[in-house]
Amino acid sequence: MASDVRPLNRLKRSLTTENLWLYILSTLSRKRTYAYALNSQIEERFSWRPGLITSYIVFYKLEAEGLITSKYDERRKYYEITKKGKAALKEGKRLLAKLAKEL
């Protein structure tokens, strides 16, 4: 019976943790946020919680790719989605919708 669950676990991981960038961009498309608060926002909205270090790594990569920007506001570093990030999010959503339709 356990082997029946493994493919679903792999699918869940690939659709969540391995594609954390989609969840981050989607959350930032609603409002700017700081990294520590993001995990709670993702958990509230999508019912799963990414690892804190994983989130920081993805933030770093997204910023390096120009999909988000950061700015300090008092003691916190806030992140915002860029125009390029909005386009990437839109394309990611389009791809997922197409795949879901085909499946």
C-alpha cells in the first residue's frame, strides 16, 4: 500500500517545494512581504509550509534573475515582484493550466 502513495508524494513535492518560485511570485503579486512572513502566508493560502532556508535561497535566485526586488524598510527587508516577475508568473500559471487540461 505504501508504494501506491509514493508517486503522489513525489508529485506533491514537485508541485510545491520544487516550484516554490511560483508560490513566492503569486504571494508577492498581492502585496510586498518580508521573507520570514512569507512561509506563513503560503501556508495560509496554499495549505503547505516551505522550509525557511529554502525560501531564502529561492528569494536570492529570484532577485538575481530580476523577478523580484528588495528594499529595506526600517529593520526588515521587503520583497516586491517586478514586471518581469509578473510575466514569469503569468507564463507559469498558463503552463500549469495547459498541463492540467491535457492530463
